[in-house]
Amino acid sequence: MSLFVVGTASHVGKSTTVAAICRCLVNRGISVAPFKSQNMSLNSFVTQDGGEIGIAQAMQAHAARLEPQTEMNPVLLKPKGDCISQIVLMGHPYKDVPIADYYKETDKLLELAIDSYKKLIRQYGQVIVEGAGGAAELNLYDRDIANIRLARALKIPIVLVADIERGGVFAQILGTLTLLPEDVRPLVAGIIINKFRGDPEIFEQGIRIIEKRAGLPVLGIIPYFDLPLPSEDSLSIADKKTRDRAIRIAVIRLPHISNFTDFELLERYASVSYVPCSAPLTGYDCIIIPGTKNTVDDLRTVIRDGAGAELKGARERGVPIIGICGGYQMLGMTVIDSGVESEAGVYPGLGLLDCVTYFGAYEKNTRQVTRIASDIPPILASMGEVTGYEIHMGETDRKTSRQAFEGDGAVSADGLVFGTYMHGLFSNPRVANALLSFLAARKGVDYIPVPDNESDPYDRLARIFEDNVRIDELIRILVLDPVS
């Protein structure tokens, strides 16, 4: 039993739709797994067995109350710039390729994807498939393993998702349906419209027009909502809005920023701004250098565009500075690359920690970790046991710096500068509280702690869909998968 969720464009809500359907099914006692054959994102997650997948599929797995696994996203593309991406196959680095060369491998990649899909069908019985980008990209039909070629291979019912907030929803839906290949168009069984603001009754005539012209039911109109779900990719940064909070945190918006989902818990309790490398860093209570797909290139940009000098000034003012993954590597004295991540060379770091990073082999460390923070005030000492995951190339020698966490990271003598390879660190409420309570006390403002257990956003997501989508009709659309 399967369903294919495709979109009229990128960022129309396919990922949250899949997550919502998964949780609605699980809440009804129906086992289900998410699947996306090919994802392009620098926001990723590490499975229990050390495989790397797109964070959206990890989010959808959690919605389905499953542990994420590599079969849920067998092909992950991580852009590196200059039309080059790293291909991650079944959770592990395969190679860096220009996009033109990538398309030469689509037959092999499609076969791999279908094998993963079949395994999920055997394991869970039901699979909700997510497409990528817009489904009607005419120039990609011969190599589109995330939409058209996959649809032809699976021959399962399709639900088309559109975003009314973008405007032109009639053209989105009817244009996409018109442009779909003749053999794929009959697979479309219904339409969902996302991000509706206002009174849906006002749009009832619009629904009738769409249903008449498309010959398909509009299964639901989803209101605009704001739930704490992980951002799928870089497009989501543009949607971020800085909250009006007393505590101000700057996250350096690196050109190749990755896993900025690390800071989304902090965003709900502090004023978190993603600032360009050329922006001044005065007035912030804390500065974070996030992960990056290209440490060397982004380090050079940080220094060239002025953020390096701004960070040194902030350090002199006693502002806490934290580096995550690639940001940790930048905090050191030197980055030495043998030609693995960028051009071979020795690159000066920011010099805020006495450590050196070496890129010596095309190998990636990917693992989930649990560690104890060092008993070093004023921030780390309050963290205790933390969990996270590592996704990085390179190894860092701490030199004379003290260890920030058991088996990881480095920290300055005064404890105000530290770096770690752990993504997901600030998703731990205890870690968020350690940082924010210190910043609040230093600034003399009240602080209400992050609760240890926030309510499950996926149940709230499911309730929104149950209230606004004909879920029973959606379930009836599911049919026995012919390729299983």
C-alpha cells in the first residue's frame, strides 16, 4: 500500500504533508514508512547505524514513530558549489561530481532507489513517497528519478500538493497536471492545497473550479501553521523570522551553511539572527559559527568579508563564541587540506582555539553520540550528559586546548569559546538552558527555562490534517503496490 506525494514546485509543503499522513496512519494503527528516492539538502541526519540521510526523512520517520534508516533516503545530494555535489549513497559518501556527470548515473540510482522502496514495503507494508521539487520539470523527465521516472516505475496513486501562499494556485495545479506525461497523469488521485490564510469558505468557489477543470477532488485545504518541525533545506532560511527576545544570538550565515536545524530550539527562546559574513557582530550576546559543507572555502569568506575581525573583536569583549562541526574547525589556528575538501594547502584559522584540523582522506565520520560535557564554567559545566550526531570530514588535534566534551571538542581557558563536532547539541533542552540561563543572568534579564519535554509536534500536525483533509478518502486511495 503506497501513496506518492508530489508538488507543483519546491517548498510547497510536501515534506510536512508526508509527515502528517504518516502520523495520521500510525495513530489509526496502520504501520507506515516515509521514502524519498533522491533529496538535495545540506540539512542531514545520522541513523543509528551511521548512515546519513536528509533531515526531512528523519523527521518523517519520527512522525511514523520509527527509527530513521538509510532506505528512507537512498540518494542524498549535498551541494558544494560550482555545480558540484557530493553524492551520498545508502548513507555513505560515494563521490563528488558535476551535476552533468550525476545525470549519467540515473539508471543505476533509480534501481537502487526502487530496491530501497521494496525493502520498506516488505518491512512496513505501507510507504508514503515524497517527490522532489516540482513534478512537471519538462527538461528533466528522462532523468527525474525523484518524480516522473519513479512514478512510472512504482505506478502508485499520486497526490499533488500546491502552495496557495505563493499565489497563482490555479496555474500551479492545472499547469502541472497539463504538463505531466500522459502515462503519469492518470495516477494523480487528488489535490492538497497548503498554507491557506483566512476563511476557507471564501475559497469554496475556487475549489469547485479546480475540481471541475482538473477532474480530481481537492482533498483538503491546509491552513498556514507554525510548528517546531526541522527545516528541510536552505530555502527555509528565507522563511526564518527573528523573534523579539531579550537574549540576542548571531549565527553566521556561511555560504555553504549546513544543519542550521541545530539552532531551531534556541530560535523559540531567544532572538536568533542568521547574519551574513559581512555584517557587524556588535550587540549580540553570543555568536555561533555553524556547520558547513565547505570548511575551507567558507573560512576564507569569513576572513575576507570581515566576520573574522568581528569575531576577534567579540572575543575581546567577552562574548561567548561557539563553533559547531565546520565552525569548530574554523575556530582553530590552522586548517590543513591535502586536497580532500578543497585545494591542497595550509589555511589560517580564526585563532580562537589552540587546535589544528587536518583533511587527509575522503572519509566521513557519521555516528550518533552521547557524551558528558566537561565541568568547565560558565556554560559547559551546566550541561551534563548530551546527545547528538557527527557528520564531518577531517580530524582535529586539540593541542593545548582543554576538551569540551568527553572525547570531543575544545574549549578556551575561560570557557567562553568552545567547539564541538556534535550536531543536534542545542536540541538538548539542558544544553539550551545552560547557554541561555548564563546569557540571561549576565544581561540581568528574567529567563524561563526550556521545558525538558516539549509536546509532540507530530500529533499537533496530525490534528491539523485530520481537521482539514479528508483522511479517510486519502486512505482509500492507497492501493496494493504492483512492484512489491
